[in-house]
Amino acid sequence: MSHTVTGPDPAGSELTKTENAEKGFLASDALAKNMQSVLVDLLALQLVGKQAHWNIVGPNFRDLHLNLDEIVSIARETSDDVAERMRALHATPDGRPSVIAEQNSLPEFPQGEILTSDAVNLATKAIEATVGTMRDVHDEVDEADPTTADILHEVIDKLEQQAWFVSAENRTPRQR
């Protein structure tokens, strides 16, 4: 049996009703879209982190294996923070696999075993792409809702620290 698969409606097949939001702060369409962009990148980062975690081989395996789980944990926790903030603003987060695949901005991660040094570079690029999305939407988010921008600040801080930790595996001191 063959069937055609098309990309999902980014808002889902049915919209949820605004719930008791008449007196609360409502996310604008632009704010909801920006937060959705951040959400799908964080969800994709979890998947990339686990893909690398399961398939790395080579020097410093154990340390990188554990560090990748830290990245996954941060992405998981912060994606939940972002999605729950969206709901608090009466926006509807969409974390379906097809939406993540269609909307994320992370570079493709290779299938199969991967050398630790290559995984370091790829994981760093995935983190930087995720942070890049947050930095791209930051000013617009901050203008619409500074409280939501504060969440982005915390996530950026955590992920940039992880990018530093991971990328240090492949760095050498600068020659003086």
C-alpha cells in the first residue's frame, strides 16, 4: 500500500481554543512563530545529541558520551520550558516528529558510527545552529515579551557553555 506524505500544517490539523485568556497576555502570531522555531530546534538538538551519543567511537569516548547526555538533558528541559511558556501565552507548541523534521534549522547529522572528533565538530555546529535561531528571534521576542526573552537568555547561556565544553575536545592552545 502506497501513500503520499505531505508536510504537516504548522499549526496542527485543528486549532485549540483560547482557554480563559480574555484577561491574560496573548502571544502574537509573530511571538508564537518565533517560539515555535526555538522549540523545534531544541527538540532536534535532543535527537542529534542522542544520535551522536549512541554512535560515537574513538578517543575520549567516555567523556564525550557523558557530555552528549548533558546536552540532551539541557535541550529536553529547556524545550519543555519553551513549550510551557508558549502555553502560558495561549500559543500552541507543535513538537510532532514531522514538524521537527520539516522546521528545524540544524545541519543533518550522519547515520552510523562516527569518530569522536567528528562528532565534536558536528555537535558544536548543532548547538550553534540552535543558539543562532534564538539569537535571530531574540530582539523581536524581547520587544513582544521580555519575560519570554529571559527564558531565551538562560537557554543561550547553558548551550553556549556546552558548545565551549564540547568544542574544547578538538582545540589546541594558540601558539604565542
